[in-house]
Amino acid sequence: MEPNQFKIKTAIISVFDKTGVVELAKSLVDLGIEIYSTGGTKKHLSENGLNVRNIEEITQFPEILDGRVKTLHPALYAGILARMNKAEHTKQLDIYNLKSIDLVVCNLYPFETTLRKFPDISNLSNLEVLELLEMIDIGGPSMLRASAKNYHWTLPVVNPMRYPELIQLLKNNGGCVPENYRLEYAAETFEHIAHYDVVIANFFKKLAKKTTNSFFQVSQPIELNLRYGENPQQKASLFGSFTKIFQKLHGKDLSYNNILDIDSAARLIVEFDTPTVAIIKHTNPCGVGTDENLVEAYRKAFATDTVSPFGGIIVVNRPVDKDFATEVHPLFTEVIIAPDFTNEALELLMMKKDRRLIKVDLEQFKASIELDYRSVTNGVLVQDADKMLFNSEDFKVVTRREPTDEEVEALIFAWKVVKHVKSNAIVFAKKDRTIGIGAGQMSRVDSSRIAVEKAKMMGLELNGTVVASDAFFPFPDGVLEAAKVGATAVIQPGGSIRDNEVIEAANQNNIAMVFTNMRHFKH
């Protein structure tokens, strides 16, 4: 006998999520399939007029330990694991008076949903831990694994969305399910169980405060199939819960590059508590401005570079009103991100049908930044997210001249921005705006020169600015470049073997210099 000709006669239904299960069971009964079920599911089906049998009729053993043990029995697993084209297996079923189980419909206790109730795993009470432990399903995954292993003869169904398709397959094929569908259902089942186990394993690691990992374990559901990746020849998908934090209110579907830029924009804007606007292009800030008036903050950011923002992303940390929308509307932007938009702002900004308008939950975003992942050939790099700006105890003036209060304010502003510029990164700034940004050069002094040249091209005054460098100056040349254009203060991590030479160059040019003892490379 071939699986394609194997008629399903006996089914087990044991589900936590009851969605569609009554309709499924009625259809199975109409097809002459005998149904066995467990406590809660049997009760639900019986209350809806279905006469299904108790699984105890197979196991000859009652549910015990508050239902913890009900499906863990050899009589059940023999029926699930028997290969019905193998004479020895069918013979043993006959000898022990056991049934072949041809269909297992099962979904699992909602561990992941329950876990979402407790965002701080490190601070769970004993009762909360027990609540989560009770949501770890044992019998369900075991039945599903067994049936998926033996998919030729026992069909596993874990996804309620598949119920209508399953009924149609049974009707169209005389109670049989074609082998290609059996394999597809098995693959989906193992994928589902793997995700379930990874979520549980990661919970236990956090609960145990385990800081080292033996395996890389991340499992995220698919959220979006993207049109393509970074380039049209690359396929791409988005996994996880990105859209729970970033809600698209209007515009075209998000692209791979949009999503990268949106993430970079949000990481930058959460550095600021005061009203701030940043303009992002290819994950780099083109300009950043802060002001109590959001329109003025935008004008400061835009003035840094009036060319690059074309086709870029605007992010703000305050709700967008009509005045702000009127200011930014003429510029062609791919995305505008804000905590909210007034109705008047939306009405205006939505006039450009392709422009994406994204509402962001910044608090949820900050809480979600934990680890960074980067793929490499045959591997994955995992690191803690770079969340700290600097340790105030390490914020140290190393030059003869102390920075003024206004310079300190500007240095901290510049440091917040340079942290989010591709390395090697240099930022010239004042206390409320960027003046020149140099990103991603192989030489730090080249980044300095680019920042200066761009500022000059925009007609901006560099005299009196401060300079931030994401990593130490390996030579005095970067400081000397800053001095030439009138910069008065520098912030950098320090740590070069030539720190003394760099400090001396700053002293000779009356530049105040602060070491943070914290680097912010961004590759």
C-alpha cells in the first residue's frame, strides 16, 4: 500500500486553540472518520453536539496529575508510529489490540503568549514562574513529533488555518491525503515545534541568568515577504515582530533598505530627550537638529546637507502636526517616522501616495534593543546592543583648557550623533545641530576632511564648532584638521598609543578635549 492510497479512518484531536475545531470535527465525522479526544477538547466538541470518544479508550489509563499525563502512553504512540506498509508493524497492532492513528490534530499550550505578560523575566515571582512552567506542553509536541516522523501513515496538523484545506483534500481524494501534502504538513509541524522549543530554551537561559550560549538559538515568525533585498536580484523576507513597533499608516510596502534605514533612524532618535529631527540616508544621518519648535529642529537638520536628504528618511521624537508636515511635504522622502501624526498632518502628507508614514512606539523600541546580529559566511555574530552613550565617571577632560558649559552641551550632542554614523565617523556640531558629517572612510582624517568640505559646500560656519570621533585619533592630524577650521573642542574615546601627541596638538591650538573611554564603532 502507498501513502497516497491510505485512507484516514482514525483521528486524535487535542487542541488548546479551539479555532475552527468544531467545523473540522463535523467534517471528519461526515467522512466517517472516528475521533478520539482529550479532556478540554472533548468537552468543547461534546458541547457543540459532536459525539467523540475519549482517548482513555485507547490508553486504558486515566488522565492524572491535573492532566499533566494523558497522552503519554505506548498504546497511543504505537498507533501513531506504526508503518502501515510493514507487515510486522500491522501484526503487532493486531496482537496487542491497538488502533492505527491516521491523523493527529494538535496545537500547543500558549507558552509564548503567556510569556509576553512578563516583560522582565529577571524579576518573576515564584507564582509567575509556576504559571509559565504549566504552559510548557509535553504531550502535544510528543504526539506531533511522532506523527511528523511517520507522516507517510499519520498526518500531523498543527496549524488551524490548514483545516479547510485538509477537509477539501480528504473529500477530493476519497479520505486519503497525497504524499506531497503529508510531507508539507510534517515540515510545518517540525518548524512549529522547533520555534516552541527555542522560545522555552531562551526563557530558561534568561531565568537562570546564563550569560554564555552553546548554540545560536533565535526563532522568529515570518512577518513580510519583501519584493526583493538590497538589490533586485536578491530575495528577502522580514521575520519577527517589527510591525508591532513600527506601524505603517500610509504608502508603499516597506523595502529591505527602508527597514534597515528605519531601524537606524529609531536607534539615533532615542538618544535624544528634547524635540529632535534626524534625516537618514543609507543608515547614516545627513543631519540632526534639536529645538523646542520641531519645524526649527528640522531646518537645522536639513541645513547640514540639503542634497542628500532627497529620497531619504525623516525621523522625529515628537508627534507631527500640520506645521511640520507643511515644512517637510515638498521634499521627496521615502519614509517619515514619528510617535504620532495629527489628522491634519496625515491629510497633507498622504497626498504623496508612495511616501511611507510610520508610527513608532519609541518606548517599546528602546525596551526591545537587546542584541545585535550579523550574518557571516557559515556563521552568525552576536553581540550586546551598543546602548550606553558614555559612563559619566569616565568623561574626563585631558587638556589644559576645560570646555565651557556650552561646549560640553555641544560635545554631548555630537557624541550622540557620531555613535550612529558609519565608521570611521567624524561629526562637527554645535549644541543644537550638526554642521558637518564624515562617514565610512578608511582613514579618520579623510572623514574629517569630508565633513569639513560638506559644511563649506552648504555655506555653514565651522568656527566655534565641536568635533566628535567615534574612535580614538591615531595621529594628531585629525585634531589639526579640526583646528584649521576653528573647532574649539573635541570628544573622543582616547586609548591611542599617541594620545599624548594628540593631547599636545589640542593644547597648542587651545582646543579642549574630552575622553569618554568608550568607543562607538559602527560597521
